[in-house]
Amino acid sequence: MQGKRTDNTLLKDSRAKAFATSPQGDRQSSGIAPQGKKDDTISSQSSGPKSYSNQTPGQAGAEGKSPRGKKQALRRLTRYFLQYKGMVIAAFILTVAGNLLALLGPWLSGEAIDAIGLQTGVDFPAVFLCCALMAAFYALSSALSYALSVLMIHLSQRIVRAMRQDVFDKILSLPIGSLDRMQAGDLINRISYDIDTVNASLSNDILQAAAGIISIAGAFVGMLLISPALLGVFLLTVPLSVLVAYKRSKKMRPLFRRRAAELAKLNGFSEEMLSGLKTIKAYGVEALIEGKFADANRAAADAYYEADCYGSMLGPAVSLIGNLGTSLIGAAGTLMFVFGRMSLGNINAFLQYARKFSGPINECANIVGEIQSALAAAERVFRLLDAPSEPADLPDAAAPEKVRGDVEFSHVRFGYSEDVTVISDLSFSAKAGQTVALVGPTGAGKTTLVNLLMRFYDPQGGCIRLDGKDIRTYTRAGLRACFSMVLQDTWLFDGTIFENIAYGREGADEEDVRRAAREANIASFIESLPLGYQTPVTDGGVNFSKGQKQLMTIARAMLSDAPMLIMDEATSNVDTRTELLIHDAMAKLMRGRTCFVIAHRLSTIVGADLILVVRNGDIVEFGRHEELLQKKGFYAGMYGAQFE
């Protein structure tokens, strides 16, 4: 047992191992994909074998049910802001102070103009004073704006970092059933592009919108103090600007939501096809895949064009209405000046305030598209965060202690969906230290048994016991810590060979890793490398052979002192000499542990203590190798077929 790890760490480790064991996430160790319904709350795609002839890129990562509302997305974003109240308050003070200082400029400009009298001459001291104050206020306003920009960058990065951490933690907490129905590309899109889109809006658009609101309020007060009558003329065009902006933004929202969805589909399809590039080339279907990519690419480009083109119309439309308002002010102000109702300085100040009033409206109209895009991205992120996590452990659940390794399946019934039963009534028992082999045709349910044993899924009927206790009375993290796993599809992460092997046990030192490598028959190869155990592992270990990677994963499992072991067939696609090395390493690894071996080559499990022949989710035969051959049943037929 890995006693040093906390439950939370164990849970994350097990989720990470299950999630990242192949280019497509390898959600199941030997490819048995659940046939359950797709998750309606998140973008999803059923896992399992892909068909080049009937899979449409547009199906990948499809959006779920009706999207969350704009208000809810804003409310959720506000919660992230409130985690940094000090920085938010400082940003508010800087925004208000900077914009108020800038709003003093038009008033001082009007005072300077009025100091130039047609009859009395120029009052140079008053003019110079007003100009000096204007320069000082504008300079101070610029300094505060710069400080605000830096502060908002820090604030937005902290918020985005928190969001990205929440999303990653959420992915680790999702049940395997949900991961089975998701594309890795879509998940990556949410944790990268969607959050980056939100970040751009937080650091730029929200800042502009906040500054614009203050400018509008200050400019309104300034115009009201100068001339209420002229303000009434100007406000004739404001409702029209607001109405146009509101109507356009309402129509733009689904366009930007569709743009984000199409990009997710394109990314998901690209990630899936690139991970299977060798297979695509081997079957010579490059032209077909190019056509499917072109369709997905065209759909994404069209969605971008439609959203951006429609969004670009808003700014000029609002700007035109604002310019019409300025024209009305010019005409009305001239008449008021002629009749002595208003000075030239006040007209100048009013026009500048009118610009400061309509300018932010125009800016908001221009950035409303980006804000809509950010809200659509935020909805996708929050939709993932709202997806149900793995069910909580029972209130009185505890981690197993002093595990012997006795396992019993008692009348277990299970199906990945309600209408499809994979296992109808399964019962068997394995004693501590025994090696139990699971054999049968593809799709028989071998991996399903392992998934149930690890509590990646819970049975709909019956129970599974470990050392006489229902495994549901244990914490999932504690239960999974009782197992080591060696899968057919190896998983190595970017790091060094030492780090990859040491991943099997927290706190493992160099001597532990060397000893595990020797027992796994991989030490001589590692030590022959120029950098030895510090050799980098990149791109999933592409610089090593399949056999070398498999031996490294066995060495990783050697470090774990878990009392039980799950092994998928680990000798596929390797040469005879490497197969012998792997068999020898596996024999050492299995010594003294309760082992569950998913076997494809029946020659590898002839010495198993118990062989379970699984067919259509039921055990049709069981016993030792010699006993099963003597029965001349299904197992004998499978064994004979492999050696005829």
C-alpha cells in the first residue's frame, strides 16, 4: 500500500493514468468501448473503433443541450473575481481615478477658450494655467491607466490559472464512463483555447467596458452641468445606439457559440487523425481523410466568417448614429451661441464630452463580439465544470488495511447502458496470491471485469468483495492503491526514464529505480544510453521500441508494493527475445500478488491458477489449463486454433 499518498492524490493519479494511457486517452485497457448514451451536458463522442467511412468530423465534440445563460456565465466569472477582492478593489479605484482625471480635460479646454475674449483680449495666465492642468491631469490619467493595465494582466492571469486548474482537476475527477464519451481534442480545446479566449476578454475587453461605463457617466454629468437643453438634443440618438447594439449582440451570441463549437470539432478531429497517422497511411486513405478535414475546416472557417462579419457591422452602425448626434449638437450649439445662450468654450467642452460619451459606446459595440465569444467559451468551460464527478464514497468508507487479496464476484450484473447488458450473472472467487487469467473473444467482457474490480464502474446488481467486504465500503482511492497495472498500450510521459519509473512509488530514490529496472530486465539497456536514467522521454516514448517501453512500465509496477496486479497482454508486437524478457519480468512482478491477467496469447497463461473463459459477459468455463483442455470445450477450441 502506498501509505504516503493522500486520498486526493491517489484519486488524481488513478484518473490521470486512466485518462492519458494512449493518444486517444485509452479509456479502457483493451478497447472495449461502452455503448452507453452520450453525455448531454458536455461535448461528447462515443469511444471505440473509428470507421473512416461513416464518421463525420462535425459529429465530434457536438454541443450538448441548451447552453447556459449569459447571466449565469457572468455570475460564475464574478466568483473568480471575488477570490482576489484586493486586486479588484484596486482596479476599481484606478479605473475611476484615471477616467475622472481624463474627464477634467474637456472642462479645462472650455475654460481656456473662454479666456480668449474677443473684446477683452487673451487672458494668458488663465490659458496657460488651464493648459498646464490639462497636461498634468492627462499625464496622471495615462500613468494610472498603465498601472491599471498591468494590474488587470496580473488579475486575469490569476483568474485564468485558477480556471485552468479547476478544469484540469474536474477532468481528473470525471468518471471513466464520461471520459469514454469524450474526445481528448475537445477537452484540450476547453482547457486551452476556451480559457485563453476568456483571458483575452478579462485583460482587455472588461477593462475597456468598465472604463467606458465611467466615461459615459462622467461625460453625462459634464454635459448636464454645461447645458441640459443641448444634452436633450444629444440624447435623441442614444436610445437608437443602445437598441442597435442590443439587437446586434443578441443575434451575434449564437454565432460566436457556433464558432467555438466548430473549432472544437476541428481540433478534436485533427487530434484523432494525427494520432492515427500511421494507420491512415498504411490503409492509403489520405485522400478520404483530407476530404473530411476539408469539410471540418470549411465549417469552422464559415462559422468564423459569419460571426466576425456580422460582428464587424455593429461598430460602424453605432459610430454612424454617434456622428449624427454630434452633427445635431453642432447645429443646436451654433444657434445657442448666436442667441447668446452658450459660449464657444462651453460648446467645445460639450462636444468633447459628447465624444467621450459616444466613444465608449462605439468601443463597446466593437468589443461586444469579443465579449460574446468569451461568454460562449466560458459557457463551454462551465458546462464541463458542471458535469457530474465520480460519485462520492460512502460516508463511512475507509481505505483497505492489510489487504490479503481475496476477491469474489457474486452474481454481478452490469451494462454500460440500461438497454444493453454486458454481464448478466457472474460469480467466481480468487484466493490471495493466485493468478487468474481472463480469456475469451474480443468484446466478451474481459476488460469490463477489470473496470468493475477497479470501481471505474459499479455493478447494477450483485456485489464484488475484497477480503470478504463489499468494495463499495472502501474509498475508491484506497481500493485503487491496492492495484498495480501493466497495460497492453504503454503510457510514458515527457520527462526522464528515472521519473517515469519512479512514478510507481512516491519518494522512490535512485537505488529503488535501479533495482526495479534490473528486475524488469531493462537496466542494461538504460545504462547503455549516454545519459542513462536521465535520458529524456519525449512524445510518449517515441524514441524507444514497444518492448523497451513495456519493460519500463513493468519496472514502474515493480516499485509499487500493491498486493494485487492487473495485466493486459504485454507481449504483443514484440520480437521473440524481447517477449522472453517481458515474460521473465512479469513472472517476477506477479510473485506473491493476486494477479488478474487479460490474455490474448493463451500460451502465456498455461500456468495460471485459475482460467476464466468469458463469453458474452458470462463465464462459460473455468479451471486450470490442463482441466480445460480435457473438457474439449470452448477453451480447447480457442487453444487449438492458435496452434494449428
